[in-house]
Amino acid sequence: MIESTIRRTVLRVARKYKGESYAIDDAMPPAALLDMVGSRVVMKLRGIARFHRIGGAPFVGRGARIKSRGLIGLGAGVTFAERSFVDATSRDGVVLGSNTSLGKYTRIECTGNAATLGKGFVAGDNVGLGSDCFYGAAGGITVGTDTIVGNYVSMHSENHVSERIDVPIRTQGVTHVGISIGADCWIGAKATVLDGVVVEDHVIVAAGSVLTAGRYEAGSVYAGVPARLIKKREQ
């Protein structure tokens, strides 16, 4: 009786905050469920303290670092997991849609150095950014709604100028085109996305792939180094 009451209560609260269907495995031990709920409550309280607001406050994990909070726009139910890092210092800041989450140790850095202010980072609703990822958003990164990104993925919206060999590469400057990831995409673990990439909607990128500058067609599967078209997804 107590177990079913706990389960119903957690489901009701979760569905209210997530705004979509939410399920709990029947085999989930009540003690583990209560531990999860307790952790989320602490994260919410930490978010209220960090962002100085109750309504719309994110869930903030232990050791998460968030810089230039005034340049961050948040939807409802955003999660900054343990040890994640966001520096929103940039022209456009950082926007994270409702129910979007940053995994443990994931970093979003919008500006590489003080000489050139970066563009920023935007993620739509229900975006999952896995653990141990890096997003260099100096040239701008956009991730569409319902897209999931695996662990250890890196995106670099900046490129070094390297035409001359009589001058060190580090002094030749950088270029920025930007990265755009569409809606309902799946970027596999340890994939690398370079500046100038445009991924259209419903694309799957295999684990370990490298996406170089170019357009990746909607509803397709890509894999390899560099990534190549493997097949079109069925309707």
C-alpha cells in the first residue's frame, strides 16, 4: 500500500513538471525511488538559490558551475547535472528549452578568448546532452527539439586559419561558421562535430563518427571518419 502510494505520488509530480508521459519500472525499489526524489528536491533548492527565483528554477547538481547567469534563458525543468559547466559569456548567451538536460561533466563554453566574443548556444525543448561532452559555441551552436546527444560528444564551432607556414598557426586567427543540429536527431557517443556542419531533422549519427563541414540530409543515417551516408531511414 505504501509502495503504491509513493509510486503514484512520484508519477503525478513527474508528469506535472515534464509535461509528458512518464513511467516508473514496477521493479524499481521504493527506497531507490525515494532517493531519486530526494536528490531532485535538493537539486531544485540549489537551482532556486543560484538563480534567485522559485518559478522556473532549474535542477542544479552538486559542483555544477554556471557563469554569466544573466545571459542564460531557461525553460521549465532544465537540469544541470553534477559537475557540469556553462559559461554563457557571449553575444547571444545560452538558451535551454524546457526539460533539457546537461549530463555530468558536460561543458558549454561560448567564448574562447577575450579578443573575440563568441555567439552562443541554443537547445530546444526535450534535448538530452549526455555526460562528458564539450560544446565550443564561439561560432554558435543550435540543437533542435527532441534531439539526444550521447556521452563524450564534442562540437567545435571554430576553425583555425592555417594557410601560411611562415607564421605560427596559433597567431593566424580563427574563423566561425556555426553548427546547426536539427530536431529529433540522435548523435552517437564520442562523435565529433566540426564548424560548418548543418544536420537536418531526424538524422542519426553513429558513435565515433566525425562530421566535417557540410549538410547532412534529413531522415538519414551517417557513420565513419569522415561521416558518410549509410542509408535513408524508413518512414
